[in-house]
Amino acid sequence: MDINKETMLTEIENAKTLNELNELKIKFLGKKSELAIAMSKTGTLPVEERAAYGAKINVIRKEITSAIDAKQIKLEEEEVHSKLIKEKVDISLPGYNYSQGSKAILNATIDEITDILIGMGYECKEGPEVEQDLYNFEMMNVPKGHPARDMQDTFYITENLLLRSQTSPVQARSMLEANGVAPIKMFCPGKVFRRDDDDATHSHQFTQMEGLVIDKHISMSDLKGTLEVIARKMFGAKREVRFRSSYFPFTEPSVEVDVSCFACGGKNASCSICKGTGWIEILGAGMVHPNVLKMGGFDPSVYQGFAFGMGIERIAMLRYGIDDIRNLYSNDIRVAKQFLKEE
Amino acid sequence: MDISLKWLSKYVDISEYSPKELADKITVCGVEVEDIKYLAQGSNLIIGEVLECSSHPDSDHLHVTKVNIGSDILQIVCGAPNVAKGQKVIVALPNAYLPAKDITIQKGVIRGIESNGMICSLVELGVDKKYLTEEQCNGIEVLSNDAKVGDTNPLGYLGLDDVIFELKPTPNRGDVLSVESFSYELAACINKKVKNVREDIKFDNLVPSSFEVDSKTPSCHLFSIKGVRDVKIKESPKWLKEYLNGCSIRSINNIVDIGNYVMLLTGQPLHMYDADKISSHKFVVRDDFDCDYVALDDTTYHIEKGDIVITHNDNISCIGGIMGGKNSEVSNDTKNVAIEAAIFDSIQVRKTSIRLDLISDSSTRFVRGIDESRNAYALDLAAKLLVELADAKIVEETVTFGNPIVNSKPISLTLNRVNGLLGTNFTMKDVKDVFDRLAFENKLEKDTLIVTPPSYRKDIFDTEDLVEEVIRLKGFDNLVSTYPITSNVGSLTHLQKGRKLIRYFLLSQGIDEAYSYSLIHNDMKDDFLSMSFQKEDDVVLLHPLTEDHKYFRKGLLSSLLKAYNYNYYHENNDVKLFEISNVYTMNSEHELLSILLGGKKLNLEWNEKENQDYNFYHIKGLVTSILEKLGINENRYSLVRIEEDNKDFHIGASCYIKTGNTIWGVIGMVHPNMLKKYDVLNCAVCEIDLRYLLDIKSSMNKFVPLSNLPSTSRDIALVIDENIDSDKIIRTIKKNSNGLVSKAYVFDEYKGEHVGSGKKSLAIHIVYHSDKETLKDSMVNPIHENILLALNKEFGAKLRS
């Protein structure tokens, strides 16, 4: 038997392509290969030699087969690799655009506050924008002729029907709905309207959000703690709140609430957000007036409560540095595209 | 209200505080000091005398002066036309700072001549031009001869050293509009006592009144008149002018000034009548006139029933609490005056003053409420000043209709109430201290403090008002931060959740959220209305500010079209917007969802080339996706073509969404006339009654076991009449399938020469499937043939060859 195994293995090792390897496979293992021819001669040998002869050829055949298989895997890997190299893309070209819309800035701000207040156990209440004088004013302790009506010049539709000038009527409606049963913990975002000529800082339509809590032992200190939580969630963990005495017909005592400046923390005397005072006026609040409790069906000798309110436009304008309120109502897509990111 | 610090300092010792410190203290306690204004300001000023004055050799208008300032003689170049030798003048020395002009005076050389200061005009010192004559505005201030050369306080000499606090009291604090009452607030803020605010007034020989008074209206329950005779009109003394200036009121003459002074001090508005001009000495207050009337400001006002008027012999001589009349005005030849001090109903005064657009110092005070206990005192004080400053010879007794209502009822305050409402730990001593500071009468009885608020604090009725006094004067720093513990659970309602889901879906599809004005113009209000409630009466403002914002919109699409127009003209022709908002009619409230896809889908990938106009299917797909997401089955609604005379929508490519007889939405392309009206391009829109949509019941998700059996499918191309809607074809396929068609849908539509005019070809993919067995061709073929037969029979459909 004259089979040069080493030559075959060398040839296999030197194969460059899968095609070459395939040809070698036919050449070394095919029907006309030396091994096949050698094997076919088995029958011509004496019986006692046949087994050893056959076994010897099979060993060689196995060795060649596994060398081809191993080479095949190697060549296939190389082929895939070089294909991938050829398929190289310019990774700096832009990805395809899964277009996304932007929330209206005012709704985005409401969404944010809603998440905070829902998490604090508040219910979100809604009420009509075309409202009765009764809920907008009278149940808020502002009877007809009350000078506080001058604070809010109101759009009337009929003598008793108006565009709500505040979201407070939703408080009145919620109290009546509760039917004297506490606790109440609600907030009400919504559109309101006042007779203001539109300019950079005034708008005949704007957005408010008020909150109301009524139970037996609700105190003004609870109000302060609550507003601190909200201020810190909205404007950062280090925020402080400050109360200043004020007047609203529906609360007593009443306060204006300042939040320490989120832009400069009171450290920049020429800060454009807080005007160097370190504080920004963001909320009005107070303890629910006994008359309001009474009209809402709660006995003021048993129940106490606090209420707070804020202007959504003001918050959005302060946070984003928007200097003209009309930008919030222009529906300008160039503005929308600036606010794709959610806070 | 502008208030003079100089005047206040007569009653309260404020010497420890700078104006800024004082303003901060007052503001923190609740009365906002909005601005601090200086009558005049300047440092390094001195009074000098012009010794020499000659023309500047190198100028046609400058003068060169030598000015004696006592310690020195300065050469000063002066540009004022009125400068002259011998004048006493105000000199700003080198380094003087004049805030009104923001200049610092420096030694210098002006056109070759040395100048060592500036001779000042009052304008340069910051005096408001409304207090100055034209001459004073245009030239240096020339002082009287009694001015002392070398005096380093020329502003004090002129009475211009006052500081004005501009107060912005809340509407409940009428007391702030009186110097006397505000003194108590100020004193409480800085823990001082009020002194000498009341004068003892005694008249030696009062004569009986020559007047009669009466009121025929419930709007006036107190009306007093005091006659003062033989007055002499002249200029007011310096102190009176200064106090008025310090309250931003211009001096007119002694009579008018006395009226204003007493009003400012006591808060009780007075009105001075020329007693010789009124047609009788009987004053009758009435409210039953309907006529025109010329007031002091020379304007004619229309008086209506209800307006309070003061009359003589059925002639009006004053609009009560608002403004006097031309016919009885005090003038330079007035001899005898009748001073009126009355209480008019605040609601009625407010109503009249708003209607007439006439807000006066007097009406402002009536609207906020007046301390009626000062009625008689105010008249006495005015009469006393008329004697002192107007040489009045005879003072009459006051004649009064009605009685003052002074309601100062004691309030019982417990420590529990204070700390319970505030969440604080105040002691009774703390609480009592507050009312001592405020000079509220108070008395401790066991555990209860009995507090009687003074008559000028008309904002205090009950315990919570007293609690507010405690916390505002003690300081809000005393509040700790606690958190209310209640059993409430926060969650969104079904409506709120649905709204959120839809908003986030639309945002995820690249559609921006719009937020528009709800009030719109007449021109837009009737466009794109298709639901039945939108035909109800409009909500219209009684007194709109502009025509642009007069009607409450009943639909949102006109707003979105307007926004599309705006963006189109700001170089954006791929406008995708949605809005969710409430709309109103006189009968109902609805919440609408509207979507607009305007122009072309420009949002192509960087390697895509074709732009596609938005069409019906773009918008329909958004709507059906929302319905699917909400689990609303096709059998819950139907799409119905809009009527052919519709003017808002493209009649060939628009439909209503309907359930039963209720139209609750519209989907479609905008009518070309509307595109023209809103000046925009192609545009696909929808509007849906959101609450109707979210009220449609959907069943809960239910798992259906998956089948492992294979499906088999057939594609067919049918030629049918182009007016046949594809959903009918699909329905017929399913109806004739023995339940074996699991899916059938159109994947292409063709109209054109190959199918002939009036025809279209639909390519339909039909999937056959059985849960029980693997379908063989021998089972599918007869059913498929049956379907084709049915389609041919019902629609004349032929297979496209």
C-alpha cells in the first residue's frame, strides 16, 4: 500500500477556499481516490490479512475526514468574517426616524404635578369651564359686590353664568359631592379665564391647579410640610418654602408661598429667575375659611382643611426660561420640537 | 395707596429703621410695600448763593458763575437759562450722586473753563414733573431768600426729604387706606406704640346748622353735613402740601387740600360743596334717578336707578361716594362751604363706579369699607382746619341723618384654636402679646382671651381671623413641617386613564400635542361642526375683550387648521397635531379629541426619496388604532359616508363614526373651500367625542388557545364596480366560507385602463383555517369556488384575467 497521508494532510491544510477543500474531499475520499482504490483491493488479499488492511485504511480515512471537517469549519468562519468586513456601514449616518410627538408644555407640567399628587394620595378632579357664579364665587366666600371680585375681572355669559376665573369651583363641587364625609384629598388642574389683555405676561386664558385637604386635624403646619414635599419633587431636593401673609376670601389665614430659587439657590444677586431675592413666588395657600367649609357641607367646628393653588404657566415659564406666555398657546411646532424630552 | 413716611413718623417712632428695612417688616406681616419712592434724592447737596454770573466765552448758552457755599466760593459752569446773580440755589458738590439721572458730579473743565459742581433743577433731583411748573422743569430751582447759604440739607428745606411707600393692600384691608389706621399696623409690625394720632377738638361758639339732611335710599344710612362760613381760599401751608405730596396728591388750594388731608388721615371721604351754589340747604340722598350728569371732571355720566346721588330740589349735586358735580364745585370765590361725611353702601358704589369706569380716592375707600366711628370726628377736624387755614369765621353744628354702625363684637379665643389651626406651640402669653402690639382691646378670662377688634379692622369677624393676626405678627417661621395623615388613595379615573392612553399613543406616532385658546372669532366658530350637540346655541361672552376671543368653541378643528396655517407660514409643511379639550354650548359640555395631519409626510428617512400627501387612510388608521387599543370592536360602531352637501369636508373622502343614531365622530379630508379659507394645503382630520368613546363598553381580554394546525391561503384579484366599498366584499367572503376563512383583507387597489372606466380591481388575500383538522385542497377548493360565485352574484365581481 502506497498512500502518502502526510501529503494529503498538507494539501488540506493549504486549501484556501471551500471550493478547493471540496475538490480535495473528492480527490482524497471520493470513489476514485487512492483510499477508495486501495480499499477495493481488500478482496484480493488473503483472508487473514484483510481485517488488518481494512483497519489501517479506515484509520487513514478517519484522519483525513476529520482534517477536512476541521478545515471546513475554519474556512466557513473565515468566509463569514470577510463577508461582514465587506458589509461595513457608516455608523455616523443617522438612524431611521421613529418620529415622536411632543406634549404641550402646559399639559406636560400638569402631568408631572399629577404624578406627584397621585403618589401622595390625591384624587384628580375636573369641573366645568363654563361655570355658575354660585360655585366660582359665592361658595368661595365671595358674595356679589365683594371687593375681591375686582381681583379677578371675569368673563360673564349671563348674569349667573361665567367662564370660571379660578379652578376653585371644583373644590366647592368636590365638597358637595363628598356630602360632609371626610377625608377629602383632591387636586384640580384646568383652564381658567380672566379679562386680561394678552401680552407677554398676561393671557385671557391660563391654567391653574389647586389642591384641597379636609379632615379633622389638618393644620397649617401640615400645609407647610405638604408644600415642601411638592416643591422638592418639582424643583429639587434642597428647596425650602416660605410663607408670607396674604388674603384670599376662601382661606384664613392666607399666605403667598415662595420657593427658594431653583436656579441660583439664592446665591446669585443678578439671577434672572428670582431677581436676586433668592425666592420665587409660586403658590397661594391657606386654611379653608369656615364659611367655605360650611357652604360645602362640613361643620367647621369639627373639620379643618388647607387649600393651595398655583399657576401652571408661571411654573413652566420660570423653569424653561420662557419670556412670553403666548409661546404656550402658539402651537408652534418649532417650540414643540424643543420640548421632546420629558422632565 | 401712596403713604408719606414723614407723616407716619409723626405718630410712630420709626427712627431705628431705614425705609427698606421698614418696608420689609411691613411686607412680611401682610401689607405689601410695592415700591419705595423718594420725592427727591441726591447726596452731597448744599445751598449756595450766586455771586457772579457771566456768559461762557466759548458758548452761546452756558454761563460761568461764582457760587458762595459758605465755606468756599466755587466756580461752576451752568447751562440753565434762568441762572442769575443773587439767586439762592442748590449746588451738587463734586462726588454728589443724583439717582434720578444716575450721574455722579465731578470736577471738570467745560469748554476750557473749570467747573466745580452743578447747580441743580428739581427734575435733576428726581421730583415728579407733575408737581412742577414749566419754568421749574426747564431751569434750575431758585430758592427763597430765607434759604441759608451753607445749609447741607436743601431737600429738607424744600420739604422734599420725604419717602413714599406705595402700599398694595389686599381687598380686605380697607384700614390701610387711612394714615391713622395704618399707623397701628405699622406700630404692630415694629412693636411700637401709636401716639398723638387724634386731636382734641373743641369749638367755642358753634351755631345751629343751616342745613337739613335726609336719605331716601337704604344705600345710605349715615349722612352728615357741617356748614362752615366765610372761608378764604388760598394756598395751603407748607406742612399740609408736604403731607399731600408724600401721599402723591397734588395740592390745589386750602379747602380742597383740607378735604384730602382729612380723608387720608381718617379714611372718611369728605365732599366740599360751595354752599352758595346748591339750590337749597336741604340735602336728600336718593337712588331713583335716570338722567345725564356732568361731574367735576367735566365728563357727562349717565345715572341709572340704583346709583346713589345727593340732590337738592330734585337736582343732582354729587354722585354719592364717587365724584362731586360741576354745579356745586368749590372755586376761587367760594365763601361758604358744606362738608359732607357719609357712609354709602360698598356694593352699590362698586357697581356704579365699575359701570361708569370712574374710580376715585373716595370710591376706593367706600368699596373697601369705612370706619363709621370716625364720621363726626372727620367733620370736626375739617372744620377746625378751615378755621386755622382758611380763616373761617363761623362753624355750624353737624347735622346728621342716621347713626354710625360700629360693630366691634368681642371674640373668644382659646389657645387650642390657635395651635389647632396652626399646628404650633404658642403660649397664651405669645397670643396676648400680639393683640397688645396691635392695640386690640383684650382680656384674659381663665383659658380664654376675649379680644375686641377696633372698629377700623373690618376684616376681623371670628377666631380664624384672630389666628391669622397671631401667625402673621409672630412670623410664619413658627410653623413646623408636618404631613397630613389621611386614608385617601390616589388614582386616575377611567376617563383620565383613557385620555392618557390616547395622548401617549398619538405622541408615540409622532403627533404633537396642541394647546389652543378656547375662545375664538365669529369667523371660525361654525366650521367643522358635525355632531348634533354642536348645533346647540353658542356660549357667547357678554363683554368680550376682542372679537378674536368672543365665542367658546364648539369644536377644535378650526383651531388646529389655524395652527396648521401658522406653521405652514413658518416653513413647516408636515404638521401633525392633536388636541384634547372641553367644548361648550349653552346646553352641554363635551370633551373632544381632534387630530390633524397637514401637508405631506415629510418625515422621510435619509435614504427615502418619495413624499406622500396625507390621505384618508392615514387619519383613519390612527382612529382605528385607538379603537383597537381601547378594545372597541367593529360591531360597536359603523363608518357612514358624510352627506353630499357637506361644506366642511371632502365629500368623497370623509365619514362619520356612528353608533345607533348617534354620530360621535368624523374622519376625513378637508373640503377644498376650507383649505382655501384657512390658507393651507391638503389636510386629513378627525374629531371624536372623547367621553362618548371612552364610555363604550369593551370586554376584558381573554386568552384563546393557539392552534398548531397549518393554514392555507389564496390570493384573488376581483374586478368590480368602483362604487362598491371593500368591506362589503370582505363580509360576503366571510359569510360564504363555512366558517373556514379566518382572515380576508385587501392588499391592493387599482383603478385605470386595464380594468375599464367605472371599475376597480381589488387584490384580496384569503386565509383558510380550521381548528379541527389540516385543510386539504379538496376541502378548500369547493368553498373558494362558492365564494367566487357569491361575489359574482352579489356584485358582478369577476376574477381579473
